[in-house]
Amino acid sequence: EAGVAQSPRYKIIEKRQSVAFWCNPISGHATLYWYQQILGQGPKLLIQFQNNGVVDDSQLPKDRFSAERLKGVDSTLKIQPAKLEDSAVYLCASSVRGNEQFFGPGTRLTVL
Amino acid sequence: DQQVKQNSPSLSVQEGRISILNCDYTNSMFDYFLWYKKYPAEGPTFLISISSIKDKNEDGRFTVFLNKSAKHLSLHIVPSQPGDSAVYFCAASGGGGGADGLTFGKGTHLIIQP
């Protein structure tokens, strides 16, 4: 069974630029999550989708971050405009039962 | 305010001995607890979990203990092997309403010495 796929794996941008990350969850997993992991910290939930609806986006900085999950499968996370403090690894996870989440390899973003 | 705390940033254990990783939480709404293992440049991988209705769950070399009254859980690895060297994250979920995103601790870097 293929795991959670994410791209790109690495991205370097300058502050105020825009960036987008893509995630393809495990086939059949209805729930998809985006996490932000800053160096030295644990992952922090940004948004949770159930199929293509948002369940929880309480920690998503909505002035600059947006996410969508069209057709209930793939998802994109966008940052516009990026700030220096957005430098982090962005992890996508999916689950079928809710509690046990399977993570992708992440996208490492560096904002200069 | 950190709701899940791992107070040991690192832990060094000799190969073959027991590794004990600790985790404390403050939110009494948490009802499910998980441990994840992470290697560099990879995403976290699920290791073992425990529901709040249990106090112990065992899977091979890994055992998780939950003390609800103390809001404390621990992960025991016996015997420790070189491949266990990684960062271990404690995570929790709960609160209901379908929102089951995980709250993570900062992680403990486990180093298994030969």
C-alpha cells in the first residue's frame, strides 16, 4: 500500500512570496490533516478535513494560510505572503479511523 | 501553554537495556494517546497507542502505560536496539465533535549506545 505522498520535498523562497504544497493521502482515507513542525518543536495541527469539508481550522493563520481538498482526495496548502517565521516542515497525514494517523515525509520550507 | 509535555529532550540507553520515555499532559479531555517515532528527513511513524479506558497496552518490545490520575504516560522499550535510536513524540487527541487532530509534545531524542 502506498503511503502519504507530498511534494515538493524542499522549497526555498523569499519573504512575501507565495508557496503551495501538495498532498496525496493513502487511498480510502477520508480524513486528512496538515501539521506545521518548527525546528525543535512537535508537529502542530493547522487544519483537518473530513472528505472535502473542514472539521477544524482553529489554529490556521487564515490571514496568510489557506487549504483546500477538492473531490475529497488530494489537498493543497498555500501560504501567501510568507514570513520568516513560516520556515518549518509541513507534514500531511491521513487516517481512516481517526486516531491512528499516517504521515507523509513532509515539505521543508525555508523563508529567507 | 503546552498541553503535552516531554521534559527530557534526550535520553541515552545502552543496547539491551530498558528505555523509558515519559510524557505528561494537562488537558483532561484527552482520551487517546499515541507514540510516534521519527527518523531525520522522514515523517513520524506510528508506534503504539492507548485509550483512556486502559492503563497498559503492549506490542512486542513496546509497552505504553497510562496513569490518568497523574496525567502521565510512559513508553517502555525492552530490550533496546540500535535501530530504536530516533526522536519519539508523545501525542494526544480528544474533545469529541469529530475533531481529532493530535497535540504533540516536543519529543525525546533516544540514543541507543552499543
